[in-house]
Amino acid sequence: MRGRVPEMLLGVGFLGIMTTLYLGLNWAPSVSINAFESPAAQRIFYWHVPSAWAAFIAFGVLFVGSALWFFKRSPVGWRLHVAGTEAGLACGLMTVWSGCVWGAAEWGTPWDWTDVRLNTFGLLTLLALFLVLGRQSQPDGVETRDTFSTFGLFGFVLVPLTYIATRIWQIRHPGPVIAAGDDGGSLQSDMSLVLLIGALSFTLFIIGHMLISMRITHLEQRLESAQKSLDGGN
Amino acid sequence: MAETLLRLEDLEVSRGMNKVLSSFHLEIKSGDVVVLHSENGAGKSTVIESSARLLPLEKGSVFHHDTLVLDAEGRRNLPKIPFGLTLQSNGLVGDETVENHLMTVCALSQMTTDVTPILESYGLAHRKHDRIGQLSGGQARKVAVISGLLPAMLSSKPRLILLDEPATGLDQSAVQTLVSTIGQLRSAGHGFLIASHHPSMLECATRLHDLKEEVEHKPSDDKTWTAIGHPEPQTLVAARAGNRYLRSTRAGLARNGLTALLVLGTLMAFVDPSNIENQTLLVGFVLSAPFAAGLAGDPVLYLLREQRAVDWWRANVQRLPSADLFAPLTGVIFTAIGTVVFLGRFDWKVTMIGALVLWLTMASVRFIEINTLRLARPNAVFLRLLLPILILPWALVAEYTATL
């Protein structure tokens, strides 16, 4: 049973995400037609915000994994790094894609190169893509792990910058809707409930995804070690 | 008592997933010739490259002349006394002439000399003014070996010389010359660490080391080498080499200049500035050419990728040759053209900002590229994916410039 925990988390998370999607599109109340150019498009936020939340969790894992490998040479740290990059890429792409759809409907343009949060988040996703593709292009070894861990550590600077970006430079991107402090948090309770279900579901899904990814990396390492033994190496 | 030229203390070095060296100790004193002769893959080159500060250490420290130059904490200090290095893959830039390369080696030792007699002894005098890329493999190897020996040939004080497979690719007479030179330099008090299986190299050793244990060896007596160098203080050797590479190859124009020109041309084909009143947009067009030229990267770094020349330079200097002088000049030229085309007048403030944009963009790209050089396949990594990080600062600079 214990060995099936990642799959269970993945399954429960997936069901929760589907539920969020259904509730967000069909049940949650509409926003005021005066507050938005395209009120219907706002419903994509029930996908956009939880996936951004999950992406931050994944980027956090990427940072911890990078630090563990770089400073402690921990093999578990490297597995966390790999899992964090893959999950960060998946969630980052979901966030960026849904944000572009909303931006096209609300702003009239899918991307704004002067919006700091948009760009820093896009860069985090590109960093994850760079790390995933880069790792696949190199043989496994300390050189590969050191280099990509360094980029993982540098890239994490973007996470707090992305989080506080709309508080410092609110050019186009809406301000925070979660943990907004005294001057925010104008969401109706039904909207908050759907967002909460979404955030929980994405969290479970991403944890399950990362656990499975870590298991696969471990198996890849065992396979490589077995192949080396057959080659007559170490 | 003989001076210690190299001390490796408790080295642990990993390459790939293998721990190549573990608890490795070695000391080379003035007059020693230590030849590493273990089997392939045992770590001979790893010892040489660790001694030259090219590989990060998992544990241990490297000392040159009793001064720390590398340790496992990440300290990487430039040796106070220059040393000679011949890498297994030459470390030469093909567009450099033989004489220029050897004079650069002299300059790194703060010395000068006439290199013709040395080239004559290796049968290369007639190739002195030729580009290294025009030489045969064996001739290029001779140049790499001479540049490794040169710091010792120049100096009357003991120097450390690191040679990785120096006899590979050399003809018999060149090997004989090499063995004789090593013997004479050893008699003059210089110290050698050599990785080789070549029987002639083994003959000139004072100690034979198989990375587990070493045995003493008595080489034949040689006459003593007389130093041929004359002191000549040199500054900014790497920067001057970078500019020389750019002048001889025009790589900066080919990579960065043409990129800027293409961007300007493309914009001019589609944009009529007389119909645009938005100043930010027009300044954005002006600054796009230097920005694109900067994104093309440092042309000198691309030249240094040939035959691991970048590693040879990394061993010898703290700051690699670069296009630092070329970048702002190119930035001035293309931004000035842009201001005339898109703003209708020459604007020196925008031109200066354009020069700065090109220089900073190129430096950022170089920083990212240098950090991936250690990878097994640095060219296969998707570096361009990281470059959009520069678009936001560029957009903010363009926005600010429009307000001037």
C-alpha cells in the first residue's frame, strides 16, 4: 500500500483538478461585468492560479534539491532537482498558457514584455525547460549535476521576485488574490472555495508527480550502474 | 633544500559518476621529472588538469610554490609564478600565428625572447608566421609542446611544467629534441609533471608514478639549459590577445556586426519611422540592433572553444580573453546608425546607452556560456532558452531612454 502512495496522490489530485475545472466553469459565480473587459475569460483563473501555486511548490523543491546536491552531494537532492524541474515545467506551462489565453481576452494581447510578474514567471518556466532539455542532452555526472544545480540555485532568485512583483510594479498583471493582506482578498466565498479545492488538488497532483519522477530517476541511476557493471567499469 | 614547485594534498576528483582520484598526494620539487604512466582512464590527465586548476576538487588542495591555487572550498587563485602547460588537445586557436601564440606565452611569463632558435630545433622556423590552423596535426602538436616548455626555457628560476601526452603525434626527431630539452631544463632546476606511456618519456623521468605508487629512476645526465628570456613587463595580456583574435578573424563583425545589420535592415524594410509618433517604440527599434548583437554572444569565447583553447587560457589567467573593447565600439556604430534612421538625428545619449546595452548583453551571455563549459557536451545545451531573461531589462532601458 505504501508503495502506491504517489499513484494515489496523483489520482486524487487529478480528480480534484477535474472537479475544480467543472466547478470553475459551471458553478462559481461570475465576476462583475463592470470590473473586467472579458468577465467570462476570468473563469480560467480557477486553473491559472492553482497551477501557478503548484509551480511555485515545484520550483521550491528544485531549489532545495539543487542546494542539497551542490552543498551536500546528496543523491536524493539530485532526484529532487530532477523532479522539481519536470513538475515546474509542466505547471509553469499550464500557468503561462492559461495566462496568455486570459491576457488575449482581457488585455487584447497574450503577452506584455514590460509586466514584471508575467516575465519573471515566464523565465522560471524557460529555466525549467532549459534544465529538463539540458539534462537530457548530457551524460549523467558530477559536471552535469553541478552545472544544472548552479542554474537551479540562481533561478530561484526569480521566485520571490515573481511573488512580490505585482506589489512593486503593478503595470498590467492583477494583484495577488491569495495572501493579499489588508488591501486585497475581495473574492466571494464560493470563488475562494473553488480556488482552495484547485490549490489542494494541484498540490496533491504535483507531490504525486514528483514522487514518481524521483522513483524513475532512481531506477535510471540503478540501470546505468548495472550497465557499467556489465561494461566492466566501476 | 630544493624548492617545492607543486604539492597535491589529499586530492579527490570525480569525472562523470566515477571518483577518478581519491586521497591522492604528490609533490614535485625543483629538478624532478615525475612521469605518470598508469593505464588509460586511470586519471593521468585528471592529475595534470587538477594541477593546472582546471577541475573542481571534491576534497584536497593544490599548491604551486607553496601557495594555494585551488581547493575543495572553491578557492581558485592565479599562481604568482607562471607555469607551463600542454594539454592533450593542444589548446591552440587556429587563427593565431605560431609566433604570436608563443609571444603570448612569453608575455604571460612577463618575458620576451626570440623564438626562432626554438622553432628551428623542432623544424618549425619556416612556419613562424603561419596560422596554426594551416599546420599539420604533428606541427600543431609541436607548437603546443613548445608553449608548455617555454616558461621554463625563459626563466633562470625554477618553473613548474605540466605536459599531458607531449610525445603523441610527434616524429622521432621531435621526441628526441623534447627529451633532450626536458633533461636540460631539469638540470637547470625546473620541475616536470608528465603524463605519458612513450618509452622515451619514461627514460627522462626521475620518478615513475602509476597513481598508486612511485619508483625512483635515474635519467642520463644532461647539460644545463641556459635561460633565454629577457624581462619585459606586460599588462592586459588576455585582453590584448582577445583583440588580436578579433582582428585576425573578424569574428566580431561576422557574428555580432552582421546580426545588428540584419536587425536594422529587417526593421527598415517594414517600418516607416515618419508614421510613428510613439517615442518608446522608435527608441526600441534603435536599441534592438545592439541588443541582438549582444545576444549573439562573445565572439572570442567561440574562437576559444577550438581545441580546448579556453581551458589553456583558464589555467593561465583569471579573466579570459574577451571582446570587451569591441562590444561598446560596435554598439556605438550600430546605435548611431539606428538613431539617424529611426529618430531622424544623431543622438549621443541614446548612442552611449546602445553601446552599454550591447556590452552588458554580451557580458551576460558570456557569463551564462562560461558556466556551461564544464559540461561534457557544452554545445548541446539549450542556452538560448535562458536569454529571454535579458528582454525585460532591455525593455525597461528602452522605456527610460525614450524619456531622455
